Amino acid sequence: MSQVNDFIFGTEGYQSLQHRPSLLRTLTGLRKSPMDNSHLTVDSQKVIGASYSHLDLGASDTQKRNSSPDSRSVHSNGSTKSPRPSLNLSKAKKLYDLSTKIDDDADWNDDIDDLATPSPQDPKPQFYPDISDLKLQESPMDRSTASMEPPLETQQLSEAQPAQFLRSDYERIMKDPFVILERTSNQSKYSKIVKALKNQPFDMAELRKQTWSGVPAALRPLVWQVLLGYLPVNSATRESVLRRKRKEYTNSMTQLFRAEKDQAVWHQISIDIPRTNPTIKLYSFESTQRSLEKVLYLWAVRHPASGYVQGINDLATPFYQIFLSAYLCDHVDMEAFNTNQLPQELINCIEADTYWCLTKVLDTIQDNYIHEQPGIIRQVSELRDLVKRDEPYLAEHFEHEGIDFIQFSFRWMNCMLMRELRMELIVRMWDTYLSSYPTGFNQFHVYVCCAFLRRFSEQLLEMDFQDIIMFLQDTSKTSDWTEADVEMMLSEAFVWQSLYENATAHFRT
Amino acid sequence: MSSNTATEHGQSAMRFAQFKLVLLGESAVGKSSIVHRFVKDSFTDSRESTIGAAFLTQTIQIDANTTVKFEIWDTAGQERYRSLASMYYRNAQAALVVFDITQESSLDKAKYWIKELQKQASSGIVIALVGNKLDLEEERKISKDEAQAFANELGLMYAEVSAKTGEKVKDCFKDIALKLPLEEKLSQQGQRRRRTVDLNQRPSTNEQQCAC
């Protein structure tokens, strides 16, 4: 580990790295959370690295911070912190502000006021209208594309015994996901995260620190919602807030489907749903497809500056399946689970939670999806700069071969590497991204992409244009990856980010 | 890849040329499926949407001693990615503008792309208007006459194919290859090779050399 210290703090550490690009790969000691390493911190409060620059904020007033519309501040932070001029940011910012003005942010603000005083008028037991009948009719236009699609799994199991696959306490979890803690709190591997969740007063920075190196599967549905500031930690208001968010979702959905459909948006979503995660059986079931369709359509209609853009469908799926997993018995194979057998009330909850959490993430990367996608252009350009500095031989080779970074990394940014890695690995990656929320998806991700590319430098240096492009777009290169590979990549990204921030801070003074 | 390289046959008259080809068209009309049928002779019902663009190559023999290699950029169809597409059609010598014969709006989109290509792409670009999903003849919404008439009017090639069954896919690419300015390309390649030798530069690694 002293090597790492030298890299980060030694005066010629950065220089030497430029000439020894592969050295970092050998630093296996970084597998654990870099946040555990006190020497990575300048003082006890602040942690080096853009993804943690917000930590000091978290400590003061978590509740308020969680509910605030972070997106705008994130955006301006991102642009002011960046030592390089960002592309077309003013235009993006304008569009961005426009979109945030007309989107859900107002809803989050409303909730801040409501957090402390749950409305007594909330109808308790029947907390949302039944939206099961809101299945949208396909227009004839939609149907013609259906022939391209794989056969839809519409088979419904008899409603006999839901207990076979649902946890006996699923209804309690639905009302309050913290019930999950009852079955995990005795196990030591969970203890630090559980402790962080139970801390009084709650300390978001501590939870982030404990979740950076991964979240056990059983806790994931709960932890992700807390990290995003969707699920309140405060037990006094938790249930009512959750109930309200879900009700709000179902109300919006009811309204939305009474209004005239936006055909163009609807058409694009309906042709993408059947080809979302086609290799995972869970996504072939009708109930799954209808849920995702609704979530994406509502988001698109509420965010007209971007609307629905291909790739957003991919981003909704980790939430959908992780939140679903909270209710399923341990023996159920979630990725093959037939969602047609779920009770409607539960489906509504999963949809609403997915919708709100997806919204939280998209808030931080919305300029990836607005006109001309300036967020992606910026990220690709940042990646190019990082590679030029960190892996100069590779950058030179790419230039010689006529490779443009956008040719291979556009998809990495647009889909957050979801097309490059298996779902189980993406889920692990998201633990870290979400623990770095709100900068995980828009800043840290670029460093992760750089680490991803560096993994293949040696092979790439031997290839010509055609082979490079085909190799980088081929997803089978990560088929033998395990969580350890992902963790190595995340750690490397963290070190590079720290290094980079440190180096530029040094230049500034 | 089923390539017949020049060297496998006699040295004397073998000719080899490569061309850039781009696929354009509305989302879900089957652009990627056509390419996969052509390149890998396979089809799947559940293909993920293309993000950005995908790159593939395929070599076909157009006569006993002429081989053409296509470098194919298969672009994403969604409206949002439209500004990216110019990057891919900029230097293309051929374009497949695809529509879905069962989807009325897709022909309008194809017309848009053709207009854009005629304005922005290199002047000699060979454009083929291609109706896909011929296997769904009973659901056809766009008549062959209508599309063909449009193509004729603009002097474009026209083909109807099925990526699913493979019908006419290879023929379509072969027809394009036959329309490409082969002689011109061969002489360019020859010139470039001579220049390379003259200037004593390192030979470009990604350029297939003609064996003649």
C-alpha cells in the first residue's frame, strides 16, 4: 500500500505512472474500499476525488440534502470543477435548466415540506388506485413490429399459492423496506452497513463509506433506495413518504393513460421493450415488459427536453430486478422469474420505486439524452484526455489507426457500460456508483471507462483499426469476468480519479 | 468470414477493392438484422437496439477474379442519434437505406435519409433503398410499386429482402458491389501503393493489398 501512497502523494508519482502504465494493475491491495484507507483522505472529513467531494455536505443535514433537487448543483459542480473546458456546456445547461423546471423536481420539493408532517388525509390501507387495467392498447402500428419480437411469455400461473415464491413478510417489506434488516442483522457480513443504516442520527457519509465496496444482495433493494435519497431513514415518516411517492406514481399513471398518447414516444418505447436484456428471461414476461413500458413512458413524458432515448431502457432494469428481489424467496431464480404471477399491488410498488429511483439517476445525467447529447460528448472527450495522459501509447496507436473515441465509447456512456458487462456485474458496479451519488454516473463513470479500456491496452496495441473496433464492440471479452474484475476496475478508477484531482489541485496552487 | 482472398487463386488477374458502406433507416426496421444475415448468415428475434453504431466487414466475390470487401457501419435508428450518423456516412461509398414494408412511417424516414445523403454525402455514393421484412408479406403496408417508383425517380437501386429468411440479402449487397466504381478504386489503390513505396512510409496496416 505504500506504493499507492507514493503514487498519490509523492511528487514524481504521477510522472512515473505515465511511463509505467501497467503498474497500477498490480496493486491488488486496492481491492478493498479505497475509503477504508485513511491515507487517501486529506483530513478526516474530506475525501479526495470528485465522487466524494459532496461527502461533507451529507454529514450536516442529510434529510434536507437527500430530498433536494441535486441535479442542478451537480451539473454546475461538474462544470466548475473540471479543469478542462467542457464542450457546449452553456447550451446544455440552458436545456438542462429548462428540463428540470418542467420535470419532477417540483415533486421532490413538495415532499420536503411533507417529510416532517405526514398528511393525515392519506388513505391508509388502500393506498393507490388499481392501475392493473391501465394496460395500454397497442396501436395497429405497434403490432406490426411485434413480428420481429420474440414470443411474449404471457402464461399466467394459477393464483393458487403466492407463498411459493413470495416471502412470507412481503407485504410488510412493501410498506417498509427496513423490515429486510430483521433477517440480516445477525450476520456479521452485513453488520457495518446495518449499523450505518441504524445510526442515530443517520449519517449518509458513513453509509456511503460502508457501501462503496459492495452491498450484500439481501440489503441491496433497501440500501440503493436510501443512497438515492428516495427512501427516508427516519422511521417516523418513512412509511407515509413511501406511500405518497407510490400513490403519486399511480396517480400520474392514471392521468397519463387517460390523456392522448404521444405516439412517437410510445412507439419507440414499445419497439425497444421486447429487445431489452433479451438474454435474461425475466424480461421476456409480459408483466415485466408492461411495467418497464409504463415507467419509461411516464419518465419520457415528464422530461420532454430529452424524451425517451434508447439506453434509458437499459438503465431502468437494474432497479426493476433489484427491487423485485426484495420480495422473492431465496430459492427463486430471479433472472428467470415469471412476473406474471405477481400480485398487482406488488407490481405497482416495484414500478413506482423503479420510476423514482431511475428518475434520481437520470437527473444526474440528463444532458446525456437531450438534443445532441452534450453530456456524452463531454464524457467521451474526458475519456480521450484521460487516455492520452494515462496511457499515451494507446492514445497514439488509436490516432495512428484513425480510431475516434466516439466510435467505441459512445455506447459506454449512453448505456453506462450495461452493454459491456453481465447484469450481475453491473449490479455490483452500481453499488459503488450509487454510493457515490450524485457524481457516480456522470464523473466517476468516465474514470471507470478509462480503467475498462486500460484492461485491454496490451491486446489493443497489437491491433489495426478494424480489429480494434470489432474487439471493443464485442461483448464476449468480459464473459469470464467476475466481481473481482469489476472491483479491480472500480479501485483503479478511484485511484486515477484521486490522482487526477490531486494533480490538478497542485497545478492550481 | 468467407473471404476468397486474391492470393488463394491465380496471381495474374485477381482484383480486390474495399468500400465503406453505411446503413441508415428508422429504428427497428432491421438494419442490424440485415447486416448480421449478410456477415454471419444468422438471425435472432431478440437483438438489442444498436447504440451509436456497429462495425462489421464482409467480403464477396463478384466475379471469377474480383473480390469486394465491405466495411460496414450499422447506425442506430433513433431520432436522437441523427447527428451522429453524418460521422458514419461522410466517407461512405455506398448506403443501404432500410425501411420496413409493414411500417408506413419507415418509408418517410428512408426518404429523409436519402435526401440527407444526396445533400451531404460524397457525390458518387451508391444508394440502395431496401424494404425489409419480406417474410411478412401479408402485413405489407407499403406497396412495392410505390417504393420502387420512388427509387426509380431518384435513380436509386431498389431491393426487397428478408433478414429473417435471408431472402435476397446477399443479392442486394452483390448488386451494390457491381455498381461501385471498381476501376476507379483499383487505380486509386494502385496509386496509393506506389506513393507509399516512393515516400518510404510504413505501409498502412489496415489496408488490404491487391495481389496483382
